[in-house]
Amino acid sequence: MPETFIGLFPDVGGSHFLPKLKGKLGMYLALTGYRLKGRDVYHAGVATHLIAREKLPELAKELGRVCKASVSRSRDVVEAAVQSLLDQFHQQSIEVDGKCFSLDPYVDNINSCFGNPSMEGILDALQSDGSKWARDQLKTLGKMSPTSLKVTCEQLQRGAGLSFRDCFKMEYRMTQACMAGNDFYEGVRAVLIDKDNDPKWKPSTLAEVSPDLVRQHFDPPPDGLELELLQYV
């Protein structure tokens, strides 16, 4: 789901992993909602392994064998065995697949245009690019919630410097701000309920989205309740 098209933002850890993708790919995916499918998830750096569909039953069988044989072994030994097995099946699949990342032809454009620190700068860069690809991105971004675009842009820049735990705490604050606003409800209505795909954003333009409105998405919730994460082993 392109979150910026339903008045939201890339949640469930998006602020943690998207800034870690190569170049400005994370910012591009977050703002445009470009859908990664199959091998693209691996080539983008989101997935760690690529396993061919026809090899999945064999992989499942081998994982079961490894786990059964590792009942009395240490966690490190089991993880190493599983990693080795995944690497083996991944290598076999890559050799057979041989296909490239669908966004490879546009990597330079993405890094150039989506490397700007503001939404206004990104749009200006796309205008200057002038290619069909750039025009398509402008058309896509023009459909998104202006508030979501600016908030998401800020989110990824902040997330790049935060820990995993702090990213989730930040995203909780952001969800509370979205729930108190207009665009999330309107986006869900337009895409999932009425399905007219014609959301009425408020504010309706980027120029109307003030720095103060963006900042409010990262402030502590009015009720003072923060996300508390459990410690894990």
C-alpha cells in the first residue's frame, strides 16, 4: 500500500530500514509508493535472500531437517546452519534467475532528484530532469497527501540517525498525529471504502503544509502516552 496515498507514512519500521537502502532509493520508495515485487525486493536491499518459487518446498524440507538436528545445539550454531542453507539456495536461484533490478535504469535519476532535503526541492529537481520518468513521478506525487509527503520526507531524514527502538517510538507519535488529522481518514475512505480514488486532502497543497504542522507529527502525544517497547533476549 502506498502510504502517502492514504494520508499516512511508511510505518512498521519504515523509518529504520528505508534510509539504509542504497543511495536515495528509500526516499523514492517512501514518497512514491513504488511497489517492489519478487526479485526487486532483494535487489532493492529489503530482503536478504532471493529463493526461486520452485525451490521453496525443498528449502522448507531442508530447514526442517536442520532444525530437528539442532535441538540440543546453541543458538549461534543453529543460526549459522540456517544462514548457510539460505545462502546455498539463494546462490542457486540467482544463477538461474539472472534478471536485474527493475529500477536500475533510473538509479542516477533517483539519487539526483530524491537527494534533495525538502519536498519542494525534490519536485524542482524532477521538473528540471524533464524526462518521461521524471514526469511520471511528478504525476504520481501529485496524487499523494501533501501532508504525508512532507512528514515522510522528514521521517526518513530523522530515522537515518535513530536506533531501531527510537524509530518505532517516533512512528508511534506520528500515528497519533495522523489519527488526529484529516488525511488518513480521507485516504482510507477514497482508496478502501468508497474506492473513488479521489481524496480531498486538507491542506490541499504542499505550500499550505507549514513547518509547524510537520513538527507536530514528531512531538510527544497530547495525552503524554509514549510507546513502551519490551526488552527482548
